[in-house]
Amino acid sequence: MSAAHVRLSPAPIVRSLVIGAQSNIGRAVSARLSRRRGELMLACGDLPGLEATAQSLRPLAKSDIETHQALLEDTDSLRRLFDHAGQIDHLVITASAPSPGLRLAELDLDEVRLAFERKLWGSIQAVQLALPYLSRNGSVTLTTGIVARKATPGALGRTLINAALEASVKVLARELAPLRVNAVSPGLTDSDSYNGLEPTARMAMLARVGDRLPVGRVGSADEIASAYLFAIDNAFVTGTVIDVDGGALIS
């Protein structure tokens, strides 16, 4: 048979879902995934804002993009999301939960419990509900933070949440194999998390922290997003926490 008569099977359609797609990192991950051929589903609680983000991505997108309203702490919304999504090859969870940055003596433990419920249990619940839909050879990528392993006074709440999530990654990678489970641990990034600061104070804070890092600056959301794509693409990586922190853990 000549080469002209060989019929190639079409490449399979890759379907990716980003929960927390309206966060700074979530938008960056979504932008990178949108430039790949496939189907991309974006979810968060702010549907109008998310649709605006999707509209900004569509002119350059190679993927079909859908938007959905879902929150990690809202079980019913997650069930509706996965029922609608159907098969998922890659699940990325970038949703966060603000936790008070106070030392133990001043810490409101009820606020920490709420953040714990949202980020830790919400992430685990999302993975559990997604199981019937996840491709056997797909991936799950969660989001932690450097305070899971860097002792930081005033960050006890975030340390508890992220350390527990990192420990869960290793267990889930064993339990759910060959489905791959990883996490990305971002360092300080120039993100909308600091929009509440006065612009000059924000720039001074980011510069001060960046100067203490080996790379000499804080990170960008796009730099963090590249780690999620690595976790998705490298089929030999599972049970791993990928640090993208400018050297914060060694500084």
C-alpha cells in the first residue's frame, strides 16, 4: 500500500478542566491550555468574570472553551460540573482559600477551619467526585504553597492546609495509579492576591521579598503556570510536589 493510501487515525481530543480558573494562576494555566487543540472547561464561582476571561482567550485559542460555575465547598455545584463535563483527561485545581496571617495567640481558629474546609477538603472532594470521569491515563494537579515546608511565623493556618494537601498527593498517587496525581507549590508571585494593597506599598513589598530570593525577584503567574503544564505533559511524574518559588525554600 502506498503512503498516499495510508489513513491516519485522528488524534484523540484532550479534555482539560481547570477549577479556580479565575485566580491569577488559574487564568495563566487556562491561557496556556487554550492554545492547545482540545476541549477546555473553566470553572469558578464568578461566572461573569470567568466568561470575560474566556472571551479574551478565544481569539488565539485552539481549544473549544466552556465556562461553568462551581465552588470547591459546594458539593452540588461540583456534581453538576462533572456530570456536564463527562470524560476528563486532565484536572487542575488552582482554587485557593484565604487564611488569616496571624500568629497563634491572635489566630481565629474558626477562620482557619473554614479555609481548611474549602481548600483541603474541597480539593479532595473534587478529586473524589471526578473519579468516575477521569481518564485512567490522565492527571490531577493540585495547588499547595511553600509555607507547607518553610517555617514562616504568622502562616500557621496556611501551613496546616498546604502540608496536609501535599501529604495527600503521595497517598492519592499510589491509590489512583495509573492516574497521575501531583501538586504545584508556588512561591510569592505578583498576583491579584495583593490588590488590596496601595500600589506603592505593593511594589515595595514585592521588591523587598524578591531581593531576598536567589533569583532576585518574585515570580509571575505565567512562570507558575508552566509547572502545571509540565505535570500534565510528563507521563513519568506522579506523587510529586513541584516547587516554583525562585529558591525560597533554600533562602
